[in-house]
Amino acid sequence: MPHARRHPPDALRICASNPWFASLPALERRRLLAAARPLRCARGEMLFRYGDAVDMRSDSQGGFYVLLHGVLKASTLNVEGREAIFVVLQPGNWFGELSVLDGTPRTHDVTAMEDSHLLNVPPTAFAGLMQRPTFARAITMLLAGRVRALYGLVQASTLHSTQGRIAYRLGRLAHGDATQAQASQRSVTVSQEALSMMLGITRQTLSRELHALADAGLLRLRYGRIDILQPEHPLFGEST
């Protein structure tokens, strides 16, 4: 299980880097952070699993989270044990709201890819915040962003070529994946193994298409990361 620790001194700065949190009125930001409790997950440790129940009467962990340091992945396994990564969570990302909104079990696993520090807003505290109209509306905007991102991924998977799907996913990762910040990074830190699991394709197919994109001058492949040389190109989703 995750272990408690002190709030990092840069918690507010990291949270403010997230567009959703930054859009909250100052009072709501203060109330949200005041309700949060620190915890940490070691590399390889699960924060929660698919099917985990959420006790809506709990005042301990199990609610709404923000990642402060480290990297998490939201994923699931099929019946054959093959992993599919839905999203990579980077510092500043808030997540876990769905199960504390409707009381249903978790829909995926969340695992630490590195030693990670988080804040957790327990279910009872989250329910109290939801009584505030401004915060409740902010949560609806967060969910709207999730749905919009999901539609984008579905569109990419159904209408784009394999190469287009790869480029689109890299474009999302450049914007922080779940965060989808306005400013994009030119370099995406991701292994080809993780990227292939996000896309549901083999490493061989991914490697072939990445090299084709590199030969076209759109990417530069490096160890453990990929540089996007033309982020404005429509393949990366900048124009969508």
C-alpha cells in the first residue's frame, strides 16, 4: 500500500501547472489542497486496481488524486495477460474522480512507473467539495475534457492509418497526455514498449512506422525519448 509523507514544498506550483487546476478560483484551489493528504507509491506499486471498491463514507485514501512527482500509468490487462496502457499520468495530473462521483468500482489499474509522490482527497472530503457549485462545475469541465480526449482517440483509431495513430498519440503525449496543456513539448519521454502498449500494436510495427516518420523529417528517435521536429504538422493533432 502507498505510504504517507509530508507535502512537498512545491505542491502548489506543480498543481498550478495543470490547466484545469489553474482555472479554479483561488478559494477553490485552497480548499482542494487543504482537503488533500500526502502519500507515495514506490516504482511498480499499484495505487489502485481494476474493480477496487471505493468507500464513499471513507475519510482515508481512495478518492481523488493529483500526482506531484513521478510517473503513473493507467492500464488494464486482457484475459491473455496483455497490458493496454490508456494514459500516462505526469506531475500536475488530477485523476480518480469517476468512482467517487458515482460510487462504482475502479475501471482500470493505476501503477507507479517511477517512485511517485501524490496528494489524495478522500471520498468524504470530495463529497463536501462537490456541494460547492463552483467546484462541481469545475469537475464537469474536467469530465468534459476526458470525453473530448476519448473521442479524439477513437477518431484516430478508426480513421487514421497506423502511422497517423502513432503521430496523434505522440502529439497527445507532447501536451502531457491526460493534462492536454496548451503548450506542447518538443521531446516526449516514452519507451517504444510503452508506446506500443498504448496503441495496441507490436513493437516491430511501431519501430517500422517510427522510422518512416523519422525519414520524413517529422521525428528524431533517441534512447528513451522521441523528438517531434514539426509539432504543427496535422498528423500530430495540432490542427484538430
